[in-house]
Amino acid sequence: MIQIFEIQSAQEMEQAFEIRRIVFVIGQQCAPDEEYDEYEKICRHFLAKYQGIQAGSFHQAQKLSSKHFKQSRHYECLENRQEG
């Protein structure tokens, strides 16, 4: 079963950033400065675990103004992509 919970600590945030680093910076060769931005602090961040092991992360869009939003994105470890 996959469990999803909102990040509550700096340690959990580091885990989420590590998933993003593996998936995008290493896996898709994105530049780190393009993956992380100034909106990180205003987004809600979540971790997903599968059988007690980190499986992915997600950050939720926040309204920036009446016309602008920060887009949501999810990140899933390669070894867990077949699990849902």
C-alpha cells in the first residue's frame, strides 16, 4: 500500500529533494538550478512511501496572485513506477 503524507520536518524535505535529484537531475539530466526555485518555500510538499520505503514526492501548487499559480509536480523513483 502506498502512503502519502505532508512533509513536517527538514529531514523529510531533504528526502523529497533527494528523490527529485535522482529523478530529474540525474535521471533526466536537468540542471539543478532549473529543478529547484524560489517557490519551494510556499508550496506544500508531500512524501510517498511504498512498503515503508521512500517511493516518491509531490509538491502542490500555491496561488501567487489572481492570475498566477505555482504548478504542481510529482516525482517517482524508477524502481517504484510499476507499483501505482
